[in-house]
Amino acid sequence: MFHGKHQPGITTALQARGHLVAFDLTAGAGRKEAAALLRRWSTTAQRLMAGEASASDDTDVARDAGPSSLTVTFGFGHSFFTRTGLAKQRPIALDPLPNFSSDHLDKARSNGDLWVQIGANDSLVAFHALRAIQQDAGRAARVRWQMNGFNRSPGATTRPLTTRNLMGQVDGTRNPKPSEPDFDRRIFVPDAGDPSWMAGGSYAVVRRIRMLLDDWEQLSVKDQEAVIGRRKSDGAALSGGTETTAMDLEKTGGDGKLVVPINAHARITRPDENGGAAMLRRPFSFHDGIDADGVPDAGLLFVCWQADPLRGFVPVQRKLDRGDALSAFIRHESSGLFAVPGGAAEGEYVGQRLLEG
């Protein structure tokens, strides 16, 4: 459902296909043009999520399909506020992310005035939405960068399981759940938040993380498990139990060494090891071909959601930067931070409280 307190695509279950795309406003386009664009985009998203054709010039790509769990989510980058004369309305939480040692960022594939996340359980439905959003941009905005991702398809396993990433690891075990009492506080901006137009919204950190799979796959399964801190077979912590059993950080083996290594990724990222910092991770895997040396350009389109990135992503990434065993096998190649306003009420478009406030 398009309308609501929060935008779709944040707490929605992982979809099989995703597109992430950033736009820059064109020369001469300002607040008025941005408002008209967000109105067009919101109308198109509402129609497509209901399984209808786009408002004009529909390509018929998804004519035979239903909504297929389609979601379309919109956000604003740091530069958007200067371009539209709204710098005073820019949230402090949208300040640029600090530099990290694992960063090898391509500026051309980072940031952007506007950001759109598209997810669906059918590739044609997802592409159809991407094409419609691009066409709606018209002369107001141009594509800055675009990335394609995927996840396990619904029904691929005999029972629901946490998805795996391209390293073969179960990924997402400790994700916050909407049923938890403090979920909204950690993921969404409160109704009395500052600025007021972000009420019900969230902040998305987007990172293209290249996995150095040739190096990773040379490790034994035991060594891979030591890097992550969890069993590869079922995602359980090396300290024992099942996937959801709490990790025992103090447990030692017969050799007196910690069972979960001190630099294991799962140990370092635990909220209780980071002052309670928590993010809702909602990624897609990507594979963009194989280079001339036979090395796959593959990894994770990391998307995480939080009420404040300065208390969510930033402290966790800083700690990872200081000693995560996984760092030797990944490379952060692009980055973006976007303010994603709350959902649109009936008759409104996304961002209306900012652009017409």
C-alpha cells in the first residue's frame, strides 16, 4: 500500500528483485520543479503498486502481472536542499558520512539529489517501475547512477529462512523486528522529531560493497566461520545453539581461546557492543559481470535504515573500520545517505510537507 505513516519498502519483506537509482536535478530546476516531479512520481508509484498501468505512456512491460509486492521509496540527498533553496530545512542527521579506511568510493556512483528504491518479486514488474520513474523525471532530473540487485525468490526454500549473501553466509539474523517494543524509536524519526517534515521518516545509508570472492573462496569453511563468527551451515553463533541463540562472547574452547574471535564480524556489529546502535538492514546482492581477469564484479547493495545515522550506521562502521576480520574480503565502492520522509497521506505526495511547508 502506497499511502501510510511510513513509506513502503522499509519494513517490507526482502524482495527478489531491486533497483536503486539516484537522480540529480537538471540545471534551472528548483523547488517548483522538484515538487511537480515528486507529485508525478507519487502518482505513478501509487498506480503501479496497485497493479495498474502508469498514468501516461505505459510501456506494457508488466501488463500480464499483478503488483508482485512492488514498493517504490523516495529520498532526498544532502545536495537536494541547496538546489531547491531549502538548506535551512536540511536535517543535521544528513551531514555527509565520515571517511572510512575500507572506502574506495567512486564519486560518480555516490550520493545524488534524489534517491529511489524499487523492489518487487518479479523482474519485469521491477523494471517496469524503474522505466516509469525514469520517464516521469522528464526534463526536471537526470539519472546520476543506477544499480540492480536480487535476493532469493519467495518459495525457493521449503520453509522461510534468513537469506544468504554471495559469500554463502546467512545474512540478517539479528535484524531488528517490528514486533520489538523499541523498533520504531530506533528506525523511524518520531512525530516530534526535528525537522518536523521528517516525522515518520527514516534515514537510508546505501553502500555498494564489492565482495572479493576469489580471496574469500580460498579460505576453508572453518576460517570463513571464524571471520564471521557464525556457522556457515545454519547461521548459528560459534558459541553454540541455533541461528537465534544469543551469542556467548566469553565462551572459550579447549585451547583457552575465545570461540567467537575478537575480530569476528558478528561480534563487532552486535548492538550491545556498540552502545545499542541498531540498523534495519535491507540489502540486495548484485553481480555485474566478470572482468578480463575472470574476477566477478559482485557483492552487496547494502541498504540500512535508522532514525539517526549518527547513532546507527556511523558508530558501527567506525568500529568495523578498526578491526573487522571481514574487511580484508570486501571493498566499499560507492556510498550515499538519504533522508526518506514519512509516507504520504491520501491526496498527498511524498515530500509535500517539505516542498510546500
